[in-house]
Amino acid sequence: NDITLANSTNTFGGPVVITSGDDVTLNENGAMNLGASTISGNLAVTTAGGITDSGAILVGGATTLDAGSVNAITLDAANDFGGPVAIIAADDVTLNDINAIDLGASTISGNLALTAAGDITDSGALNVTGTTTLDAGSANDILLDEANDFNGPVSIIAAKDLTLNDINAIDLGASTISGNLAVTANGAITDSGRLNVTGTTTLAAGSANDITLDSNHAFQGSVSVTSGRNVTLWNYWAAPMDFGASTISGNLTVISNGTITDSGALNVAGTASLQAGFIVSYDITLDAANDFGGPVSIVRADDVTLNDINAIDLGVSTISGNLALTAAGDITDSGALNVAGTTTLAAGSGNDILLNAANQFGGAVSVTAADDVTLNDTGAIDLGASTISGNLAVTANGTITDSGALDIMGTTTLAAGSANAITLDEANDFGGAVSITTGRNVTLNDTDEIDLGASTISGDLSVTTAGAITQSGTLAVSGTTTLAAGSANDITLADAGNTFAGLVGITSGGDVALTNSGAIVLGVSTISGNLAVTTAGAVTQFGAINVAGSTTLAAGAANAI
């Protein structure tokens, strides 16, 4: 049977106890206290003051509470609400349920505090002006996915899986989530407390809204950004930070006190700034089918692996370990790279690599695949095994060396500075002309023929090949020149503008033709074919010359031989 005491002038001076009743309707012109009650149907309470309890309330059906927007509702006894609990109007609301609880459509002008020993769900939209604090226990879920509007921070004392939806912006307070976190908003997602999420985190703010979670969070599972503009994530206390599939329409900033990895593809339209570690540096491995639209900057990391399905640009970066970069487009830099370890670059045979900022490569730089390659180093540079289908241009403020074979189909242009040596003595194959813009002592080795482009060498030149040695540009060598082409291969350095200031020695060669714009001094030489020397000055020797074929010398009528 129903109980209906709905007169708005009722005044219950003490607790109202419902020993039994089906649907119960109560109205009070002041505050109301509910004693221990058992209601098999629905409960509807309307007051002009606060609503409290002094005993456990058991409601089999729905509960509807209206205390007015300036009055509190505090039902914190060992209550059991079997149906939805809807708040028509109230200031601060505190609810406790010994089992699961479902919230109906509610308007709360103050704070909401809800504790349950089961799942917390919603069957209607919640509008909470103040803070929301939810405690379902670590084994129970919270699912608030209606068209809710949380105006203050939402904090989770304990829950397993948590799902929150907000039709506007949402702020997350300090929360402990033993399962997964899923937050959807139609505005910014921010934090005012630390999040500890054991499972995955999925965030959707919309492509025009920012996500800023920059407290000392612990994201222990993958973090996926379904939609968001500028996204900032800090992961201080959980060692690794893993990204699931994410679409970010603006910039991405990540600070982690552990490794940064991906288990899904990242699509970042703007810049990406990544930091793995504070005192100790950790690895960054983003090798999924990622697409970084703007520069990627590494603030701090040990080994770094990046993959991009299109072109990639590197911003200012400090890497204490190795860098491995794979792209399906050009690889460029818009900031200086400081890489303590090795650098491995793969742009694909049709794409260029242009790293011409004030970079510092501490270890070998290897190009797995690329068309034209330009490298700049503020110190010395070492080239690892590389395959380049186009041209190579290397500028350094120190020595240029190789620790692996270079296979370059196009031209090679090297500038080490006039005081620094160039030593490329691996089993290299230079398909196009090799030009030395600046360099002191220069050593070149080619497993096939080599063509020397215009070069200025302030020290010695040593060239060893298994094919002909030719030139397509003028050579100016201040020191000695030593050439070894093999006894079956010709050496033809016949440019009239050549300047060999020091000895020219032929270790091995077939037919040899030398032209010098001034005098020439021939060092120890073994020539299995013919020798032809043309100069605009004297021809002398400083060592034995062994020529198997004919020797033709032209020094000009005024010059001695």
C-alpha cells in the first residue's frame, strides 16, 4: 500500500520512519530526517530544507529528492537504493549505498559525494555545479555516460573501470582507478589532482579542445587520445608511458619518468615534444604507423626510435643514446640535433634527407635508404654503412670519417674545414663525382672507378680505387698526392687548372695522364702503361719512376725537365 503525505505545509519535527510501504510520497515545509525505512516501491521526498537520514533507507524502486537549490541532502547511512536516485534540486548532496547505485536526472547546485559498494551508473543527465567525489570500491565500475555537466573537479576515491561524459569541459581531481579510464567531453579535459590509472586511458575532447593532464600522474596502461587539439600529458610515477592509437589536431607534449612507447598509431597535426626521464634518461620507441605533421623534438631521451608514414621534421633534440629514424618521405631538421650515439636514417630511395642545422652526431651516421642526403655537424662526423640513390653533401667542423661502406649513386661533396682530415677508406662506391670543398689530408677509397670533382685540399690527397681515376673539376692539392688505381686501370687528371703543390706519386696505374698549372714533382711511381705529363712549369722527380710504356713530358719551352 502507498503512503502519500504530500501537503507542502507538513511539519515533521522528528525522524520519519517508514516501516513498510509501497510508493511513498513525503512533503515537508522545513528540513526532514528519514529514519530506518523499508519501501518496496518508489520514494519521493520534497522539502523546504535539508534532507538527512538517521537510519538505513531501503527503497525497492526509484528515489526522487527535492530539497531546493540552497539546501543539502545527506543520506549517508547504510542505505540501499534499488532504483535510480534523482535529485530535482539540492545544494550539497551526499549519498551512500551498500550495493550498486544508479543516478537519475539530477541538478545539484553544490557538491556531489557518492559512496557505493557496487557499480555507480546514470540513467539521466547529471548537472553538478560543484565538485563530484565518487567511491565505488576498487572492484566496481563507474559509468556516467549520459549528457552530464560536471562544473567542478571530478575525483574518484576508488573504482575499477571509469567512464565519464561531459557536454562541456571537465576537470579531473585526484583519482585512483584500478581498471580503465574513458573520458569524453565537449570541451577541454584538465586535471586538478593526480590520476593513478592501472589500466588503459582513453580521452576524447573533440578536435577543437585541449587536453592538459600535467600533474604527477601514473598512467600504467596505454593512453589513447581519440580526439584533442593541444595535448599535454605528464607521467611521473609509473615507469613506462605507452600510447594507443591517437589523433591530435594540434600539438603533443609528453613528459614521462620512464620509457615512451606506442602500441597504436599516432597522428599529430602539430608539433611533438617528448621527454623520457628527469635525472636518468629512458628510451623513446614510437615505431607504429605514425604521422607527425610538425617538428618532433626530443627534450631528453636515451635511445630514440621514430617512424613516420610520411615526411618527418626534427626539432631541437638531445639524445644521450642512439637515434633510429624511418620515414616514407623527406627527413629534415628545424632545430639542432645532439645525438651522443649512432644515427640511422631511412627515408626511402625517392626521398631526401636534409639535416643541415647546427647538429652534433657523436656516433656513426648511417643512411639505410635515401635520395639526396645533406648532413651538417658542428664537430667531427663519422659515416656508417650507407646506401644513397642520389647525392651526398657533408659539412663538418672536424674530421669526416667512415666506419662502414658508402654506396652513393650521385655526387659526393665534402667540407671538413681546411684544418681537418677526410678519411673515407672503407669499401666505398662513389657513383658520381667526389668533390672536396675544404679538407686537410684527404683519403678516398672506391671499389670501382672514381671521378674527382672540383676540390681544394690544404694537405695531402690519397686515392685508392679498383677502377679508373678521372676528374670533372679542377684539383688544388697543397700537399702530396698519392694515386693507386690498380695496374690495369688508367689515371687521367688532365685539367689544365690543376695545382699539385707537393709530390705526385702513382702507386699503381695503367695509362697515366697528369696536367699541372705550375711545376710538378713526381714521387715514387709504378706505371704499367704510358705516362703523359703536361705542366706550365718544371717537371722534376723525387723518387724512382717505373714506366712500362712510353713517357711523354711537356713542360713548356721555358721550363726544365
